[in-house]
Amino acid sequence: MAENIKILLTQINSNVTNSSHKDLYERNRVVLEQCFLLQGTEQKDALEAFIDAMTSENLSQMVSRNLLVELCQKLPQLEQQFSKVLSQYTLQKIETRVVSFEEQDMMLRENLANIYEREGQFYDAAVMLGNTFSETGQKHYPLEHKLDRLLRIAQLYLKAEESTLAESFINRASLLQSQSTDVRLQIKFKVCYAQVLDFRCKFLEAAQRYTELSYASDICESERTEAIEKALNCAILAPAGPHRSRMLATLYKDERCRALMTFAILEKMFLDRIIKPDEVAEFSKQLMPHHKAINPDGSNRLKRAVTEHNILSASKLYTSIRFVELGTLLAIPFSTGEKVASEMICEGRMKGYIDQIDGIVYFEQREALPTWDSSIQSLCSEVNVIVDHIKAAHPDWSNKQMEQIMATVNKKS
């Protein structure tokens, strides 16, 4: 039967000059329908013959384009492996003429990307969709279509744990995101961006993004709970220091965190208590693989974050401590304690200095009251600057307001 299809296609398309486009289209369309009535190898051979005929340079593109669109629309209805093979075959045939078959190329790639995704081949799916973006493309696509495509590619790269490639597509999507009014795409962008920061180990920024998502009214309650849980995990993994302390305080005050299984470790971190190895092991069960990956220096990300926190907690208990005793207290090698403490001091995340000869770390305690006074003074200075700008921009109004304030003060006195 496949041979009959080949003969029929040859007869229809051998003398195209004597047939109208409409006639060629209708006759080839009948053949296409006959191909889909076949089964197994016969159907595969017949459809490949049809594809060969449609991609021949002898046939008018006006006819072949429309018929290939119909073929592409029917391919997802076939058995998955069969659809995959035919899509790859068609892509290969139109590869050198992709400018002429831009729409068909995109439809084929979308079908293959869907198949790869179902098969768990996320990287291949992302690459297949990524090739649909052509700078020389003739067809114009709506902004929302482009944004949705970029975000889907970023999600696929994240599933393949290729965070660098995912970030490049998120950066491209950010240029379109500000122009879109589609709420669904706005949420999708925020989720992807938070996940990219998470995978790139920018845990503090990721925690902030997840926290923002947890308050979004456009997502369901379960998704908001998932967002706050991810925010908590990222905050715990973030490098110890003042910025993380503020993030931990925000989450600790959030009533929703108290219902989470990880609240116990959050509470210990917020209250500057030392975390024990068994608690770390229990917490690690809820983390994703990249959270437990190895750092460039050979340390585990989770253990590194806990070690930094524990050293910071020790600085609140001691004015000085030998590294041997610090290692015993935190259940880590003393050399690790020395290395981490020195890095934290150099990066300004902890106040202190190290005596390497005696093997002692000295912690500088920051008094709360002077720090509070300094913060108030800084705030007052900023307010004064704002007032000066207002006076310069609206002198008459500001003088009138000042007179009213002074009159009120004089009456009270």
C-alpha cells in the first residue's frame, strides 16, 4: 500500500505546471488522509514518501506549506515513538529551507519538545525549543507567546539542572516581562526567577523572591505554602551575617512558618543557638539535591551554612576560644573552624581577629545601644535631606507648614 501512495504522489506532482494550486492541494490532501488510514510500517513509509514529496523543490511552497501544517497538526495524535521519528525526519528534510518553512519548523520542534519532556529528557526538550528563536524569522509572534516560550525553556533547563542556561533565558524574558500585563505570565516569571537564584546558590536573594511569592493572591494556598517553605530553606542555606539575620527574623515572625517541619531549625538560627549534627541530618532530608552539592572548596553547602551559623552563635557566647575547643563544640575539624572563621571576618560578616600562633579566635562584641543610636541618627539625617529638598522645591508651602507647626508647639508650651 505504501508503494501505491508513492506512485500516486509521483503522478500528482510530476506535472505541476498544468495544475492549479487548489487542485494540487486537494489531491495531495486526499493522499495525506489515506496515509493516516494505514497502520505500522506501511503508514511510516507512506508518510515519509508524503514528506519527501512536500519538501521537493518542484512543488509550489504555497501548496507544500499548507499541507505540512496539516501533517504537523496530526503528528501529536500518533503513537509517541512513531510521532517522534516522523517529526525528526521532517525536520531533517526542511533543515536547509527553514526560512521557507518557519511555522512548520516551530510546530515540529514543539511536538518533539513535548515528547522529550514526557520522556524526562529535559535538556533535549529545552534545546529543541530554544532553536525556535530565530533573529531572521519572518513571522511575528505576540509578546505573550514569546515570553511564555522563554519561560518554558528556562523551566526545562532548571529541570535538567542547567542553571546557567536557564538564567540566560530568564534574562531575555525579563526584557519582555515588564511589557506584559498577563498575570499568569508575571507569576510564572517570578517563580522561574526565584528558582534560578536558588539553583545558582544566591540563597538570600532567592529567599526574598520566594517570600514575595508567598504573599501573592493570584496563586493557591498550597503554592503559597510551598513558596514560604522554599524561602525558609534558602534563608537557612544563605551565608551567615546581618542580611541573613534580617531574613530569618522576617520568617520567624511569619505565623505560617510555625506550621512547617523546618520551624525548629529556623527558631534555633534566629535565637543564635548552636545546631547539632543530628538536626542537620534531619533537615537535609527535605532539601533538593543542589542544596547538598559540593562547593568549589570541597565543602558541603548545607554543612558550610550550618558551620558559619554555629561560629556566629559561638561569638555571642564567648569573647575568645581556641580552635581546638571550637572544633569540639561544633563537632568539626579545628582546621575547618579556623578557615571558615577567617573568611567570615575577612568578608565583614563577623567582627573579630585571629591569633594563629596560639590558635585562638577573638570575637568583638557589638554593643546594641550604640548601634541603635547610630541607626536613629542615620534615619534622622535622611529625613533632614528630604525636608531640605521639599523646601527647595516648594518654599512658600514649606514656610507656611513650618509656621503652623511652630504655632501649635507654642500653644502647648
